[in-house]
Amino acid sequence: MAAMTVRPAPTSSERRPRGRPARSATVDTEALLKNARQVFAKRGFDATSVREIARDAGVDPALMAHYFGSKEALWGAVVGQIVEQTAPMIRATAQLRQSDLGSRRRVEQALVIFIDRVFSEPDISLFFSTAATEHGERLAFLIERLVRPYHDVFIPLLTDAMKSGELACDDPEVTYWMLLNAISKTVSYSHVLAAFSSLPGRPAAFKRTVLASVLNMLGPVPQSS
């Protein structure tokens, strides 16, 4: 496979090229990107075609090409859409470090914010799970645009809680990935859990239970603190 250049995804105001696209008045590019995200999440990049995404969205493949260009550019635009949608979560998490909360409570509140995001858009977690199996340039693009910004505001919260003695964990990186994966995979694969539990059919109770469970994963506050 030839090397692929993943270009930064255009913003929502930049995606539409000049000219007069067919049926432009009825095109919802954000909805098209969300549909593409779901198809990429199910099948992965290599097994997905733009024609397949267009068929699933009920539009002409030429329309997809007009708005997003190549499959590589479409995939990059999907990542860009997720970046836009998760930006408020990242800002809210970053602001916790300047809050009056104790260091452990900051971690707990960050998890509340993350759980809210996962429950509002569970297909983002599915897309990430599939996209994270990529290698090379696409993986590097995913890490720099989507993974690192959130990682870099959450890890200091864990580190502060460990240093203060309010959180007993051996490694902030391992703890971070275990917590986030436990949440995102439990929610995004709730259709599997539904074979064993009624919770996925009761969203409010499911969300409360996920939060309670992940807070228990943090363990008790060490006695020495």
C-alpha cells in the first residue's frame, strides 16, 4: 500500500469547496460525517469504500467526493468532526486543575465529564476502537489530533492525586487507559452487555451504574492521606 498523507481535516466552514454542488441546499455535511464515522467504526478504513458510505447515507457517491474528496480526506474529516465535538470536554477537564476541588475530586469530576461524553456519542468510542488498530500515518494523525489533547489534560489530574496521597495507583498512564477503556468499551459495546443485563435498556440507571463502578475502581482514599 502506498504511503498516505493525512491532511488536517477542514473545519465545518471550510469543507464546502467553491462552485455549485448538486443538491447543495439539502446536504447536511455533519450528518454525512457522522454516518461515515459509524461505517468506519464497523468495518475499519481498508474494508470501507466511499461508495459504501454514500449508499448507507442514501446519497450519490459523487456528492461525497465533492464535499470530502478521497477516502483518506473523508477519514481525516471524520477525525476533525470528533475533535470539534470533544473540544468542550477537553476544556472542562483542563479547567479542573484550577478548581477548588481536592485532587481526588478533580479526577472523579473528570470521569463524570468523560462518562457524559461517552453516553452522548457512543459511536465515537467505537470509531476510536477500530481506528486505534491502524498503523503508520493514520495512527499518528489520530494520536496527535484526538488522543494527545485529552491525555495531556487528564494525566496531570491523576498525577496530582497520586502525589497528594489521595489516589493509590502505581502508574498514571496505566490507570488512565484502564479507566477510559473500561468506560468507553462498556458503553459502546452495551449491545453485548444487554445479553446479560437489563441495564443498557435503562439508560439513566446504566449511566449511574457505570459512574459508581468506575469510581469504585479508584479504590478507597489511602489511610495515610
